Amino acid sequence: MQNVMAVNDLLAQELRKSFDQNKNYVVNLLSSPGSGKTSLLEETIRRLKKDIRMAVIEGDIVGDQDARRIAALDIPAVQINTGGTCHLDARIVKSALPELDLIQVDLLFIENVGNLICPASFKLGEDLRVVLLSTPEGNDKVKKYPLAFRESQAAVINKTDLLPHVDFDLDQTRRDIRDINTQSEIFALSCKTGEGLDSWMNYLKGKVQGSAR
């Protein structure tokens, strides 16, 4: 395992150099299946694509549904199928880059495979790691999968429109995240109603504009 991680870290450093050269700001998006990663990307693209040039690398075990959803918004999208591997690693991401014209990309999203365990351990040369949690999943995910929240600079609590219908304590989840990562930015939002999306958009725009490589 140490050898695997060492090799991945070296490749991640190569990716970071490439992203720096092309002036790409890269976001690695993690969550369990069904939390709404692709929905969040769709809403982000709709609101920011006039001002920020974006592209998406989609990671899934099989299928290309998510990449087709992104491509329908006139955004470059590359589908990666791992064939069973539960995460993306730097080697896999590197193999997808020739399909993108990175010099034309300001903001690159990497939507990781739906999993809160393995993806947390693998660096992809990203600038920002964001972990997504949805209210129907319950309050226990932060404490069950602490590494994903500890290693992420931001946490998004999605599907707040369902709060009246599910057993989810928003304040407790915020406290649990803060207990693990005192520096984490926390966003509570709904891709369905638009609640909280403005704060998320402003945060992303500030990150991209502030990177100024």
C-alpha cells in the first residue's frame, strides 16, 4: 500500500505541474452514491459558464450517464470507467487529460467515483477537495467516514429541501464536521430549489479568481 500511495503521489505532483502550466483550478468532488454530485455540477455550470470556462472529468465504475448530462450543457466532459475500482487515482486522471484542451479551461471538476472511503486517500493534483453529503443519508456519515471530511477543504450538505421529511440534524452535522476539520467551509444547499447555491457559486468564483497562477 505504501508503494501504491508513493507512486500515486508522484503522479499527482506531475498532474499539478500540468494544471499549473495551463492555469487550471481543479476541484476533486467526493461523495457516496446518490448524494447529488452531478446535480451540483449541473447547477454550477448553468450559473457560472458565462464567466468561467469549465470542463469535467467523470469517474464511474461503468456507464456514461453523468458525462452525457454534463455534455448536454455544452461543457467538455470526459467519462472514465474504472471497471470495478472504487476510486480515481492520478494515473487514471492523467490518461483522460489528452481528451481535454486544458489551455481553454479555467475550472476543471473531477467527479470521483461514488464512495466515501477509497477516494479520500488518493491525491489527484487538485487545488480543492470538496466532500458532498445529502440529508437522506443521515447524520452518521461524518463520523463513519472521517478521512473524507478531514482531507476536504469544503463540505456541501445537499438536498436541504428534504429536511422536513427526513431524520437529519443540520446543526449536529455542522458540529461533527467542525470537530473533524475546523477549517472546513460548509455549505447547506438544495440543487432542486436553489437554496444556498449563491454562497457556493461565490465561493467557487473567489477560488478561481484568487488562484491567479
